[in-house]
Amino acid sequence: MTDFTDDTVAVHDETEKIVAVNINKIYKVRQKDSEKLTEFQALKNINLTVKKEEFLVIVGPSGCGKSTFLDMVAGLAHPTSGEIYMDEKLITGPALDRGIVLQGYALFPWRSIRKNVEFGLEIKKIPRKERTEISQRFIDLVNLHGFEDRYPHELSGGMKQRVAIARALAYDPEVLLMDEPFAAVDAQTRESLQEELLRIWEKTKKTIIFITHSIDEAIFLADRVVVMSADPGEIKETINIELPRPRDGIRASAEFGRLRQKIWQLLQNGHADTEELRQSDNLNDRAV
Ligand code: ADP
Ligand code: MG
């Protein structure tokens, strides 16, 4: 965290990219069969620092506030109290320095793949010729060469998600915010998207905050995994993932199994939703 010396000169730690300080989020919710509003604490005392070029994964049961937190980093939602900084600057709204990839693809159905990828570049008023060069580079990067003139409905779920990633990368954000981006694709496609994302991350050196429901996905991708608990949404523990990279074949290692077991236990404590997590990761079928 930043220190302020007596003469209020900030001592900035150059390795910090995103710093969340004492975040609380309280929603006013209507009770069933009542007009009365009650307060619901969705996030409680979240303190989190994401380092430059770090791949940080947040895992936790549904409803623990993962999306709420990511929306705040995106500038689309605001904390009830607390602040989030990016490079020392308070985040007050959305901007092109943060790219977002969501679960539901959110592509423009009336735009071709190329035009989808160029969307942010148009907003940035990048001239057409340069736009075409940039979009081609990112379409190639996500292995969609040859599909430039197709439309979203002509692509599979995995391909659509790759377009969404290319679109977010094309306008060169410093931070990539990903909210369960691979949740809607089949298991095999999901693993290949994870591998592809790691390859892209190593090439582009973005800072990534990635949310998932899957313990397996979290360990495979992350430098650090933040484990959250629900009601209220709190950080339970942060775990360094010191597995070597590249991570091909790492799922079979003993250390991977140990980490999986550890995170599973953390999530299990007091939450019924864990069964969902267990099933989503096929833990029963794997040697833990
Ligand atoms: P997650 O992404 O971890 O599943 P969310 O961040 O979507 O969780 O939601 C956290 C909690 O806040 C949930 O209990 C959800 O019902 C509640 N919540 C989210 N958005 C709102 C809202 N706009 N109004 C009231 N409650 C909300
Ligand atoms: Mg969510």
C-alpha cells in the first residue's frame, strides 16, 4: 500500500497495479411480502492488491460478490465505502484502460468478427487501415484466422469467447477483467481456452483479474488465488500458486492435487454451494 509521508508525498510501489482499500458494498433489498427495505452486505472489508502483470483469480460460491467486485474495478459499480485505485488513480468510471470479458460473449450480432474486434478501436478513433492491421493481429492471436467475415451466430461458443477476448485485447487495455468467461463452454473447449489465455497473457503481459466458479480453472491459471466466502462476501484466504509455467500437464501433479484439496476445504467450510463446485470440477472423478 501507498505510504504518505509527513509532507504528503506519495511513496508509490511500482509493482502495484490495482489496489482495493476497505471495500464495502451494501445493497438495499426489499423483503419478501413486504415494502420494507433491508440492508444486505454483499462485500465486507475487501483489501486486495493486484500486481502489475499478475494473473489473479478470484474463486468463491455464487453470491459472494465476485461480480460486484469486478464491476467496481471496471468502474461500472461503486462501493458503498472504500476506494479502488489503478496506478494510484481513483477509479471513478469505466475506461478503455480496462478491458472486460463476460460469460455471455456479449458480441454484437450484426457485426462481423472483424467488426466486433474493431469496436474499441473505432471508439478510440483509430484510422481504418490501422484498425484492420490491429484487428487482424488479435484475430490471429486467438486462432480465428479465416473467420474474419463470419458473424457471431456462425461460430461455436468457444470461438465466440475467443472473439470477445480479441475484442478486449485489441484496444490495448492495461488490465483485463474476466468474469467467468469460460463458464458457458464444454469442458474440453474450456481447457483449450485456458491454455490459449495463458499463452496470450505471456505474450501481452496484461494484468488479469479472472473470476471463476471452478477450483481447477483457478489453480491452472493463477499466480494467486483469492478465496472468498459468502454472506457477507469476504476474502477468506489468498493462496500463492507456485506451480511452474508453462502449465501443460500440470493437473496431474501432486502439488496441483494438494492445492485443489486445500481450496476445496476452504470453500467447504460452512457453505452448501460447495457441492456445485465439486461437481463443476468433477472432483469425484479425479485423484485428489
Ligand atoms: P457472484 O458474482 O459472486 O455470484 P454477485 O456479485 O453477483 O455475486 O452478487 C453478490 C450478492 O449481491 C448476491 O447475493 C446478489 O444477490 C446481491 N446483489 C447483486 N446485485 C444486486 C443488486 N443490484 N441489488 C441487490 N442485490 C444485489
Ligand atoms: Mg457473478
